[in-house]
Amino acid sequence: MRSSATHGTDAGVHPDSTRPHDRDALRAVLRDVVGSSGMAIAFGGQVATSRGQVAASGVRDAVVISELLGTRTASLRGLAVHAGAGLGGRVLAEGRPAGVEDYGVARGITHDYDVPVLAEGLCTVVATPVLVQGRPRAVVYAASRERGSVGDRVRDSLTRAAGRMAAELAVRDEVDRRVEMLQAVAVTARSDGADAARLEEVRAVHSDLRLIAQDLTDDALRDRVHAACSRLAALGSPPRSTVQLSARETDVLAQVALGCSNAETARRLSIRPETVKSYLGSAMGKLDAHTRHEAVVRARAAGLLP
């Protein structure tokens, strides 16, 4: 039997420690599954490499079970389910949902993990992979201790929940990618004497990041994006004033800085033009600026915009 507990670095830890832990997203998915599938038990884990980190490169090594909901024992916690082995390993290798109605005697799966699964008393078990850009990032299970058919309700619930987690991970990955790109471009621009073209790219990506932030439902992730934007804005011109703009005032100025009209800014931020005008006026007042252009210039000088 190849089951084992993985120790060391937790699966899902991103090199940037300010990224919300992806296990939080997994726990939310398990709560959704129990509430919508009719199954009393849900558990899951993230795809890990041999180093215990998320396999962003698509390496299909193992799923380490870390989150349990509705279980009575700890027999599944820390279990490393390898690709191709057991039900979870099957869906990890095939990239699609699968289920069994009597785990202990089920055909079509290996029985490497019968001891921990049966120790929990599980009978009907369904599993689905969480795929981000076609790559498995986690496996989510729903189970019961009674024998029953694996119906559409359970499969659909798991599929929807896995889709929500995949979407959340995709957003987090995109935020990481853009932050890293913006940092690289900003540092290069600064070392080259703030080359105009590169600096404009910094400003464009900074604006995009602020647009992404407004759609995030994860408060910690949104705060992280705003903090990154503030640090990156200060790269071009270290703050030389005590002026502080609200997040919305900064959002509006970031769009204005790209040459957007009030109407275009409103469309991008999904607010009314009158609201844009109000935020812009407030920002101009704080910056002691008389025109849109002057507000942008003063915001850049204050290190509030790149």
C-alpha cells in the first residue's frame, strides 16, 4: 500500500507568503459540496510535487488529502493519493470525474487505499479534479457511509464546486503573474532611466491590476493587490507628501492617467459617469489640482501612481 503522509512545505504555499492559502478555497468548496450534493462527507487535497508544493507545471505526482468535512476519524488526513491509484488517483490521471457505489469491492480502481477509506466507513465515493488551464490542481471528493447510486445531483454538485475553485485559483494565478510582470518591468524601467515605453507599460499593467482587484471576492487577496499597486506606484517616485486617496479615487485616477474619459472610466470600473466625476473631484481636491492632468501629475509626484 502506497499511502503516506506528506510533511514539510504545505501543498498550496505560494512563494509569495502574502497570497491567501489555496487551502482556504478548498475548504469553501467542501462546504458547498456538503450543502448541495446530499452527501454528508466531503474531503480533498491539492496536487503536490515530490517537494510538497503545488504542481503548477502540470506534474501529476500526488494529491495530499488535507481538508476533511463530516469525517469521524483522521484516517484520511495526510494521505498521499498517487496518480492512477485509487479513485482519486484515477480522476487525477484521467482529468474527469468518477465514482464508485461500494468502494471496498469496486472495479475500475486500484485498492491501494482501502485501509484508510474503509476505516472511515466510506462506501459511496465520488471524486472530481480541479483543473486550471487543463492542469490538475486539486481533487475534491464527496462520500457517504451507505451504498447508493452516484447520481447526476452529486456529480453536478462536485463539478460546479470544482469549477468555482478552478476559477478562484485562476484569478490568484493571474494576479501573481501580473504583479511579477509589473515588478520586473518597473525595475527594468528604473534601471534604464525610466524608458518612456516601459514606463507606459508599467502604468497600463498597474491600471489592469486595480481593475482586477475590484472584482475579487477574497478580501485578503484584494488587499494584497492594492498593497502591491502602492509599492509599485512608489517605485517611479517615492512619496513626497502625506496625501492619501481612497481605493476608488485611485482607481479613477489610474484610468484617467491612461487618457480615459469619464465615460470610458465608468465603463471599465462598472460605475456611473456621475460617480466617476465625484471621485475625480474628490481626488483633485485632496491633491490641490485644478485639472485632470494636474491631478495625475501630482499623484505621480506623490508616489500614488506609477
